Amino acid sequence: MATLYPIGLTLPIQNGAGGFFNQTIYTLEQVKTNISNLLNTKKGERRMQPTFGHSLNSFVFDPNDATLPQRVKQSLTTDINFWVPVATIDNIDIKVLKKEDVDIYRLYINLTISVNNDQTSIEMFLENN
């Protein structure tokens, strides 16, 4: 049996076995963590890498018109392709849910990892409250 070696950290950072941080062993798991990190980081938030991240929050207060889903998809695709080039995006589905007077933007991102053709999905929620 082959020995598996860690390739990255899981997020959120937590203690793992043996006193180290939890680590990922599989490429698919690490790419999913990398994309979650990208989408949960605002552009300009990281020092020394001001272009890392995404501006999802800038869409929260945009009018909910017919062009909103396409603009969000284009922005997501551009950022993921630049920062996580190993991931190929198959589908991005955006749904707007009503919760009283608040629009909740629900993003579903289905992607294929080109390293081993495994598939995974990431679900993200935005609220403008």
C-alpha cells in the first residue's frame, strides 16, 4: 500500500491528528478548499496579493435583473480560472431566494478537476442583511 502524503491545509484551520493542522491528502479535496478560500476572500483583503479573492459582495446590492446571474458567472469563471487553473467549471447555477424583505443569493458551482476528472460541487450563500 502506498503512503499518502499531505498536499495542503483544510479550511477552516483546525488542529489535526498528532498536533498538526488538518491536512488534505487528495487533489480534489485541496482544490475544493482552494476555491472556497478564493470565494471567501474579498479582493484587497490579502496583503501582498491584493488581486486574490473575489468581489461577490459587490453583487449583493446590485439590482436583481436578468443580467445579474450572467455577470456573477463571468466574474466567478474569470477568478477561478486565474487562481485555480487546475479546475474546469462545468456549471454555475445562481438562484435568488426571498426571505422576508431580504434577497438571498444562492450560488451552486459544479466543477470538474482536470487532474483526475473527479467531480465535486461547492455551495455558497450570500445575504444582503
